[in-house]
Amino acid sequence: MGDLITMDDLSNEEIIQILDDANILLPVARGEIYLPLLEGKVLGNLFFENSTRTRMSFETAMKRLGGEVLNLSSIGSSVAKGETLYDTMQMVDGYSDIAVIRHPNQGAAQYSADAVDIPILNAGDGAGNHPTQTMLDLFTIRESHGSLEGLNVMMVGDLRYGRTTHSLSHALVRFGAKLTLVSPKSLKMPSEIVSDLKNHGGEINETEDMASSIDSADVIYMTRIQKERFPDEEEYTKVAGIYKLNANDIEGAKSDMIVMHPLPRVNELHASVDSTKHAKYFQQAFNGVPTRMALLCRGLGVKVPRKVK
């Protein structure tokens, strides 16, 4: 079964294989070559939370590979009438060959995978995991640095609720990364995740000071403070806008340092960074297409040819 619920579903060897497949599929992702590997297959795109990049890149990925897409959101579907997730998944099981789910409840992706026979890809479950984002993040890092081994990676912002950083930190530690976790105390990486990272041999430094680590970083991974995850708006107001990265801040950075962001950004990443050689976040967003192509092929048991032409 080709489920992908957390990064634990993939070995390091499988991660590298998927990244290699994604690299081969780059010209297909750009629309330069048509490769209908998934012709006749149907993807169920199930988004119970808002999404731009994840939903659109999965749809693009499936269509570039010759497949079809069914889109479902909680608005305009029977979910709005009170249909349970279990019942919705039974319908999707009958209508599609593979499904992607984003849901506000942590654990919803695993629940869905347990409920149906088709492969399920987790596109974000509450403050839990976002493994397909991690795969495109790893692709972007490897594309820029040539390797995933032993990099210094700064993660900045909402590390408590930020599912992208939860998944990515686990994956990076497996490849020997040193992590600097920058956040206010109220938004620190959950202690159980930090201890898990350390148990896996990770070198972890937690701090509230962003500026002191910039010059030694190979990757700066910015995240927004997620208003929608806060139970209390007053708590959100205390930390909103606490970290802001602009072009002046990275003048002393390594020449090959890259700035990433899962997007959308609010005010934590100034537009002045866009025109610097370090900015990779728009390329990162595009990289969702070839990476998710490779994941759809894996989920459906379709081999990616070693060369495309």
C-alpha cells in the first residue's frame, strides 16, 4: 500500500528514490514533455482546510501525468450537511484510485487510510504532519546544495503548531542536519518532538534569537505565525510579527544559503528578500509539482522511467 501519512512511512533510501524520480519528471512538470503515466487513474483531492499550493500542485501533477482529478472541499459538499469523515471516505474509495487529504484534525489522515483500500497521502492534518511538503522541501534543499547531508538548518517562527517544521525536522535529522529552532517560548517545538529528534542523534539548538544564527546557516526556513491554530486571539496578538526577515538581515550570509518558506507569507518575510540570490520559496512552491508526481506514481505502484523524452 502506498500510503504516506508521516515521514516514518519512508526509509532514507525511499526518500532519495522519490527525489530522483521527481528530478527526472521536472520537464514533465514544466509542461515541456507529456508523459501519461497515470492515464485512466483518478485522484480524489479532499481539502477540509484552505489550500492554494498543495491542492493546485497535486491537481497539476495528476493532470500532467494524464490522470483525472475530483476536487472536494467541506464547502459545497455533504460535509456541510454533517456527513462523517468515515462516510465521505467510503464514497471517495469508490470514485477514485488514490486520495489526498488535508484536514484540521490531527490524526485524520491515518483514520482515513485505515477506513479505505485506496492509497492516502497526507496533505496536512491539523498541527500534526505534512509529509508531501517535506518531500518538496527536501527536493528544494538538495537541488540547491547537491546533498541533504550535514546541513545547518534554521527553522523560524511557529514551531509549536507548524506541521511543516514537524515533518521536515524529523527528515533532516535522519540525514545528519544540525537544527537551530528559533521561536518565542510560547511557540517552541513540542518537547516530545525535540526529545525524539535528539534520540535520533540530532544536534538541536533552541533559541529566541534569529539574528545570531543567520551567518552560519545553509538553509533558513521561515514560517508564518498561524492565527487559525491559536485557541486564543490575545495569545496570537502577543507573538504576531515577532520575526521579520529582510534583505539587510542576510547580507553576511553564506553565498549558497537559501531562504525557504512553505507560504503563504504574511509579514515575516519581506519582499526585499525576493530579489536576492538566496530566495527559493517560489521555486520551492513549483517543486511541489514534480515531487507530488513522484509520490502519486509511488502510491499507485507506477514506475518512473529512468529517462523521459
